[in-house]
Amino acid sequence: FPSLGSGILPLYLALYVFLGITAGVVGWPFLNWVMEYTGETWRPLYLGISNTLGAISMLAPALAGWLAGTTSYTVVFALSLAFAAIAGLLSLPLLDTRKHDAQAN
């Protein structure tokens, strides 16, 4: 946006501040969710796995940028849609552990 000149800089700075806030806020509810859905004995394992997978997923934006640069944006969007569909299908047979634990007691 060259026609906007240097006036766009504060908007970009605000965008990155809000992205940082969002990234910081999203992690806590997810960890609480993992702690709620796991039993006390399995909790350390599940938290460790979720943190490890979260660290690996931090490479996704760089890989998507590289893929967009070598192929096209269409490939990146199609791949992200495919991953979302696969994740949705894999989650269908999962049990609600809160309901399952309540019935067992």
C-alpha cells in the first residue's frame, strides 16, 4: 500500500500487538481444557504431548510461506482445508470423557 505512506505503520504495530495478545490468551484455556479432560495420572503426559505438538505446529507458518512461494496460494489453502477436514473426521469418534466418567461413577 504505497499510497498510504507511513500512516500504515501504526496500524501494523497495533495488529502485531493484538496478535500477541491473542496468542497469549489462547494458550491458557487450551491447557485448562486438557487438564479437565484427562485423569490425574495421565495429566502430565497429555500436557507434555500437547506442548510438544504445539511447539512443532509453530513451524507451520514458515512451511506454508515456503510452500506458497514454491507452488501457489491455492495449494496452501487446499492443503489447510484438507488438514482441517481430516482433523474433523478424526475427532468424530472421540468420547466426551466428562459424560463417560460421570456414567462410570
